Amino acid sequence: MKIAILNDYLRRSQTSADWSSIAKTCDITVFDQAIAPDALAATLKPFDIICTLRERTPISRELIAQLPNLKMIAITGLYNRTLDVAAATERGIVVSYTELRGSYRKATSELAWGLILAVARHIPFEANQMRQGGWQHTAGFTLFGRTLGLLGLGRQGRYMIPVAKAFGMEVIAWSQNLTAAFAAEHGVRRVEKDKLFAKSDVLSVHLVLGERTRGMVGARELALMKPSAILVNTARGPIVDEAALIEALREKRIAGAGLDVFTHEPLADDSPLRTLPNAVLMPHQGHNVQEFFEVAYADVVENISGFLSGTPMRILTPERNASNVQVV
């Protein structure tokens, strides 16, 4: 069988797990660059098994219909919002998932704090200036006594709370499903959406991308923020209206932004975001830690081995996928 490993930009799949048993009977091809959408069907047509890295390559019903050899899709993660699991299941294609375990669960929230500190204290700019000579070009601000606003109080949002409290920050939160009781249970005060944007010194996005959340942070919401406030997004790019954010940063209507996710990824070389001095950008590194690759690809190898031996495991059904992508 032919196996395609998609979007393995760092080629970590082959060094993070032992594929030797699979390689004895299968031909493995690693794609370390994104495949253009109009070339996906032709490129993937020969393959029997596709391994995705998170949600980097959307696999739609239309694409699945053009892949007659496809027998298995091995995703990395508990769910996949860009994969039509129902279409795969209808075709008799096995879809497998990987477990969420180990320290990498907190990798995204840790990066969020890195971005917060980087923007608040101008770390990338000052670090680069130090290499060029000179001394002290900016003044940052402390987090103590300020307000962290969490747009979403799911797993990653909740991981933010203890660190914020350690910094001496007040924490407020809002999402469409969030109740005051649930927020209070986690030591957070629920506020209405407009107040979240108006009161936050740091606004951190932790929502699931869906029809209700796409474009949720738009020009109106950005206009509510303090001129001294910063926005951090480590969730999904399309939750924030990118054009509106660019204008807000350009006009300094907010102080800055720390972004790990973008509307279109990889981010275009000519994106205006790359030119803004008050934006700290990361190339979707939230989950990109060695611990993730070790756990995810070890499970993928097990899943593919099980499938090849006739005993598929960790089966992702449409119902399971849908239950995991609910907005919190």
C-alpha cells in the first residue's frame, strides 16, 4: 500500500516514531510542503492511506470522491474540523484519531503566554536591536494588576488561569455557552461579550472555529478595546477578521497583537501582517513541540499497523468528531 504523510514541514514523522514494520510492506511518502488545493486530488490519487498533521490540509467530500484508492485516513489529534468524516465513513474509509496525553496538552497555552510577554515587553524588537547596537528603544508594561480576558473557557482557556493568577491578574471570560457558575468554578468572572473587549488589557482567543465563531472578532469588537490593549490568538485564524485587525494595528487603535494562527496558512510572504512592528508572529507553533510528535505519530503507527492487520483501532466516527468540536 501507498501511504502519504501530509504537511510534515519539519519531517518529524519519521524520527518521532518507529515506522520500520510498516515500511516493510508499504511505500511511505512524506510531503514536507503544502500541496496546492487544485493539485490535491491528482497528487493524492495513488495513495491508499493518508496521514494528516492536525487540520493543515482540508479533506472534503469532493476530494474524497476523487480518491478511489483511499482506504484509511489517520489524523493526528482527537478530532478534525476540516475533514468530512461522514463522507469517509460512507465510503467505508477507516478514520483513526490519536490520544491527547502527556505534557504537550499545555503547549498552546504556554505559547500564548510567550506571545503575551513578547508583545507587552517588545521582546523580539529589543532582542533584534541588541544585535544591531544601541540601547533601550521601547517601554513595555507589566501584567500585574491588569485584566486578562479569555474569549472561550475551554481546555486551553482554562490552562491560562493559574498563570494569570500567578502574575497577579484579574481574569474575566465570555463565550456563547459560558455560564457564570462554570466561570466561577474556575475562579473566573463571566462578563458580557462587549465588556470583555472593553475591559481586557490582554484579550486571548481560545474558541473552537465554527460557523458561530468565524469572524467573531471583527472591526466592531476591536473598536471596543483599549488603545493600550493587546490581542493574542493561538486558536484559529478565521475567528479574527484579519483585515480589520491589520487596520487596527496600522492605526494603533490597539497596542499590539501576538498571532500564531492566520486566515490562510502558511501566511503569504506579502501579507501586511509581516510588516507591522506591533505584531509578533509565529508560524502556527501552538502544538509544534517534540512531545506532540512523539505521542501523535506513535499512535498513528499503531493505528496504521492495526488497520493493515485487520484490527483497526481508535476509530473516529462522525458522531465522535462532532461532539469534540462543540464551541465552549
